[in-house]
Amino acid sequence: MGMEPRSGEAAMVNLAEHRVFSGSFKKLYGEGMHLVEEAAEYLDGDGRVHAKSLTRITATLYAAESMRLTTRLMQIASWLLLQRAANSGEMTRDQVAAEKSKVRLDTASAFEADQCWGELPEPFRDLVGRSLRLQALVQRMDGEVYGQRRRADDRRTVNPVSDQITLLKTAFGR
């Protein structure tokens, strides 16, 4: 479905918008949803087994990163579902933009910054890395299509102190 030019805009084709609202979107959508399923299967299956063999501090990092991974993937899935709704004509671009404002595409990770990162199970680290790459791609597409409407100071940055507090709460909150 082609997008109507917004009032006041030239009828030029925005390549990023065309990519999101074209057949190539199906591949991105499939990749994103597959990653959501793969992560859920891992966390409910092998991930539980792997987590039992971790040291307490590494298990705490695993628990915190699992929450971040799940949050990141749910936000990506929400964005993808909104774009699919726009593609199918179920929602207008303005409706998508309004709903999209609730989606955060900036879930950070301790990704290799934590000293225990290398002790996490390799399949888990792979899922985190792939989710971060997908999030970066979706962020770029979102910025190209919808513009950089958020101010830079609204974006979450990695905060080592906050991340450590989360780890401590997870470890001792049991």
C-alpha cells in the first residue's frame, strides 16, 4: 500500500519510508519475530539449565540481561507490528506515529562492559548481540521514516551505577 504524501510535503519518495512500507519489510518483520521466538525458547529451555551452573554474580548479570533482552525484543516487536498495521492499511501513518511514541528503542545492555560478560552462556550472548544489532537497525529506520522527534537527552544512555544497582536488587531481592 502506498503512503499518501503529508500536506505541505513534496510528492518525493522517501526511500526509508518506501523500504518500511514495501515487500522488503516482510524479511525484517520475519527476522524480528523469529528472534523473539528464539529468545523465548532459549530463556524457557536451555537458558534455565545454563543459568543453574553460573556463579552467583554471573547469574545476577544473566537475570538482569535477560530482563533487558526481553524488554528490547518486546519493544522491537511492537514497532514491527505497528509498521505491519500501517502496511496493511489497518492504521494510518499518523495513528502509527502516535502509538509509536510509546515504544522505546533504546534498551541498553551491559554488553561486554561487565567483567562477567564472558562467563555468560555463548547462546545467550549471541541472542543479546543479535537483538542489539536489530534494535540499531530499527532505530535507524525509525529515525529515517519518522524523523528524530525525540531530543537526544530523552534517550537512555548506559549508566553503570544504575546497572549495578539493578544487579544488586536482583541478587539480594530474592
